[in-house]
Amino acid sequence: MKRVRSFLVFFIPFLGFFFYFTSNNEHNPSSANHMQHDLVEIPDGYDIPALEISVTEDLSGTWLLTVDTTDFTFEPKKVGSVAPSYNEGHAHIYVNGEKINRLYGPFYNLDTLEKGENEIMVTLNSNNHGVLAYKGKPISSRVVVNNGK
């Protein structure tokens, strides 16, 4: 009985800390910080950026992400600016809900993907890292790739 009590004294606070830190981890896309950064709402008077993505398997067996944007310019040298930007910045790439990298241009090699279905999502981000949004909706694109290998 003493052993069980000692275990519970340790285990219950551990669970509390675990759930607190995992739910507030900015690298956890399901956390309260959805997609890691605040939304940057595009004000009236600006063109609304858009993007479409495609993912294709190349001859080497890896997967190529292609990002086609309109009214948006990649500006890697300005990333980290304090002020928000609305029609320039960078993108964030997510594979199966996990952020894997930033994107500073139209192409990215995703390497190999897990067998089965894989969701690829790309968000457009302001130079201050905020996710660009219009009327509260993040500007993003998603595709599901079926890797049958």
C-alpha cells in the first residue's frame, strides 16, 4: 500500500506537468497556440494572398512539394521582423500535423513519407512569423498524399 501511495504521489503531479507543457508547447500543432503563431489579419486595402500546393513523387522515390502563390512574395531576408507583413514573408510546412520546416521559395523536398496517407499542409506567414489570415481564416493549403510503398 505504501508503494502504491508513493507511486501516486509522484505520478499524479507528473501527469499534470506533462499535460500542461505538451498542451502549451508551441511546436505542437494541436496546442492552444494553433499552428505555433498568432494570426496576422490582412487589413482592408491589401490584396489577399492565396496558395495552392501539390506533392509529387520524383524519380528517386522522394516527394517534391510545389507551392504556387498569388499576391505573395517570399522574402527570406526579412524573416524575424517585428512588424507584420501582408503580401510577403515565408511559409511553414506541416506533415501529418507536425511542423517540419520553413519554406522560402516554391519548392521543397519532403524526402520519404510514411507508408499510407500523409497530410501535407502549408501556411503563409508574415515576416514576424504570424500566420496570415483573412476574416479569421488562416491562409493555407492541404493535400493528402497516399504513399503506397
